[in-house]
Amino acid sequence: MSAHHRRNDAPPHVCALSGHVISARDGIRLDMIRPSLADHIRALHPGIAPDAFISRPALAKERAAFLAATLQAERGDLSQLDHDVIDSLAANDILTENVEETIRSERTFGERAADLIASFGGSWTFIISFMVFITIWMALNVAGLMGAFDPFPFILLNLVLSCIAALQAPVIMMSQKRQEAKDRLRSENDYRINLKAELEIRHLHEKIDHMLTRQWERLAEIQAIQIELMEDLVQRRR
């Protein structure tokens, strides 16, 4: 019988946490889990057997609870961002998202107009065109053309400039407020990604250390068996 058929004929296992019947490849034994997470599971389930079989969904939930407890012990109360990261780890979701596209799609007409006006008002095109407009206005009135509708000291021009400045200031403030909201969303997204990467790297370090420890234990067992066989062989030759 081939190895493939032997794997298919393997008896199913029962998850010690959920009670669901699963196949051997859909779970892992408790003694194969890294020590810190295994100790956490034993603390929550005191009667669990050392060689108990745990399904991967149940293990993901226990891992999320373990991460939450670890973060809470290190930082105190957890924020909603921390819970989002922990939930994404349990569900194997991707946190990376295009914040710019989300903000751009949710803008109202007034917010789009404020961004456009603020962008134009902070450009050299606006400065040069406004200087040309003021120069033409003053030249027409000084030369007396068009009936000198605003003679020196250009009171009407001052009124126009004051009105433009009064309207431009709140528009720029609206755009800056939206920019602050965008920066806040970017920072939150970066925080989620960095925290998830930190937790994943920590998990990988512990997992690799656990695997190396088990490999050394197996090598030591194999070496001990080889020594015993060599001693038996020497005794037989005698």
C-alpha cells in the first residue's frame, strides 16, 4: 500500500478544545506547539492531555487570546487598533489597504472643492496671476482708463482683497483638517501593519527556537541509541 493511501486511511482526530472531528493534517498535537502558547492553553484548559490534538481554527483563537493577554501585560489596556490586529492574526487577514483611495472615494463635493481651491491658492500660478490682476487694476485706475472706477488709494481693491483673504483662510483650514485626517488614517494603518509584523516575527522566533530545541533533543536521543547499539555490538564481539 502506498504512503498516499496510508495517509488517507489514517483515523480522524477529535479536537480537544472544540470537539470537532478533523483529519490529521488539519490540526496539531499540544506537545508540538511552542511552549509559551502551550502553557497558555494548559492554563485555560487544566484537564487537557499532553498529547491532545487541537484543530487549527481552535489554535488560531487560542493564539489570539494569548497575544491579547501578552500585549495587555506589556502595555495595559488595549486599544481598538490592537484588537483589530489580533483579530486579523486569528483570521489570517491582510491589513494593508490603500488609504488614499478610501479617502478619495468618500469625499463630498464641498471637500473636493476645498482641496482644489487650497491647491490652487498655494501655487505659483495663483500668485503670478493675482499679481498680474492687481497690476492691471491699479494701472487702469491710475491712467484714468475705463473712467477710473477705483482711484487711488484703491479702496475697492482693498475690499476685494480683504474678501478673498477672508474666504481663502477657512477654505485652507478645511483642506488642512482633511490632510490631518488623512495623516491620522495613514498612521493608524502603519501602526496596525508594524504591530502585526512585530507579533509575527516574535511568533516565528519562538517557533524556530522550539523547532531547534526539539531537533537537538531528537539528535541527542538518536546519539544515545547509537551509543547503546555500539556498546551492544562491542559486548557481542567479546
